[in-house]
Amino acid sequence: MLPVAVDAMGGDHAPEAIVAGAALAVRDGIDVILVGDRDVLAPLLPRTHAPRVVHAGDVVDMGETAAGVRRKPDASVRRAMSLVQAGDACAALSFGNTGATFVAACLDLGVFEGVERPGIATVLPRSDGGRLVMLDAGANVDCRPEQLACFARLGAVYAEVLGVERPRIGLLSNGEEDSKGNMQVRATLPLLRSLPLEVVGHVEPHHAMAGACDVLVCDGFVGNILLKAAEGAVSTVVQLLTEEVSRRPSGRLGAWLLKGAFKRFRNRVQWDAQGGALLLGTRGLVVIGHGAAEAEAVRAGVALASRAAQDDLLGALAQGMQEISAEK
């Protein structure tokens, strides 16, 4: 199994949290290469379970533009991509600037034929016990209908890798009727229905979370807002429940008895328990993590990248896109 290349310099808590999380992943048995300034990283490495280090002499700042990324071939995020491109790593993981990671992946890895712009796919828990693949989650804030149709194809293949047979595709909208949605959404629906996919039509957010579809398609602007709204709702629910169960001694006893359930609930819905989201459409595995990631989120992100490689997600995407194109 090839190692996971981790951009050690990207993220709000880099490099300390990135190094600590990578060391936890190594302890779990996953090979990791940290990419960044060797002089900065060396003092942070633990004595045991230390990841390997590949030096990168530059860093992409959080506010960096696409042009800036192009001018920095020695930046840590681009070096991580280069390791994947050269076959020295199975996946690249960055908790830094999402736009910079997107540009670096496109520059250094390229995209599959038929993919104009890759999309970020995140997996959300549904109330019926299933899982919902949603994309785009933030890579492309302005999308043409043709790009949304491509996201549907990518999402369908990803859902199949996750074990869903004949995934149902839904288009995020403000109502189920074909007349609902903005101009972009109304123009996209006929394109989706022309694909050899199981398209259920327009789907509202609460119906998607209840199991109305397996893949939810939207542009990155709407998808990112939906994700952040969900994060805020989860944090509010956890805080309110904690306050309520702490009001009386009997409540505190109940909280102690429900401690395991609370932990399992958090692991199912909190972003940091997932570690990151996959960028689908590039000719190499890329995981984009949350900028606020601490060590445990980094550990989870490395595990996500490793599982995707073990499941040969890249091969499945390449084959799936070819099959869908051939059936059109």
C-alpha cells in the first residue's frame, strides 16, 4: 500500500496539528508522508510512529489566488500532488486553502476525459440509516448545467463504490415539481434525465436527508452553505442537549448512561469525525480537509484517503465514466 501524502503546511492549526494527526495515522498502521519545510517539521516529529518527510520550500497562503498557486511549483500542496502523479503516494490530503488544493490537483494530476471541473463529494448520514453522497460541496460556486450533470455521473460511481446498487440521483431544489428551482436547476434536470442513471428529479434538502435519493447534485455555492448550516445545527443540538441534561442530578445521571450514544451520534454527524471530502474527477485521489482540523480530524482524513485507495475508487471512477459515456 502506497503512503498518503499530507500537506503539512496547510490548515488553521498547521503544522502542529497536522504532524500530530499524521503520527496517529502511522500508529494505526497507515504509511504517511508529510510534505513541508523539513526544518519546521523536524522538531515536531514524535520519537515513535514518526511519518516520513519530503521537503517543500514554499507554502500556499489561505488567501492565495489560482495564479499564485501556478507560480509556486515547490509549495507543499503541489509537492503532495506531484508524489501522487509520480506513483509515490496513493492519495494527497490537504487542510489548507480549498481553492489552492483544487487548482494544484487540476494542474499536477489532470482530470478524466469528460470532466470539465472536478467536484467535492461529501457523505452525509440519512435518517433512514443510509448515506447521502452530495456534490459539489464547495469547489465550484458557479456551475453550468453540463457541469452539474457531470457531478451526477461522478456521484453515481462513488455511491456504487460505497455499496449502493443503481444509485438514485436527486437535484437539489426548493420543491419537487419540475417547475421549481432557478434557471440553472430547471435547465439541468433534462440533462440528468438524458443520462443512463436513475434520476428521481428535484429533491428538497429534508427529503434528501430522509432517503429520497442516494446522490444529491448541486453547485458548490449552495452545497457549501448547506454543509455549514448542517454543521451549525449539529453544534446547536449538542449544546442544547448538554445544557438540558445538566439541569438536574437525574439528568446528569441520564447523560452518563447515554454517554456512549452521544459519542456515536457525534461520530456520525460531526465534520471532524469524517476527516474530509474527496475531490472527484482528477486523475489521482485527493482529499480536502476542513481548515480548522485538529489532530483527530487529520487522522480521520488520512484514513479516508487510505480507504479510497484500498477500494480502488480511482479505477472505479475511470471505468464508470467511460461506461456512462458509452451508453449515452
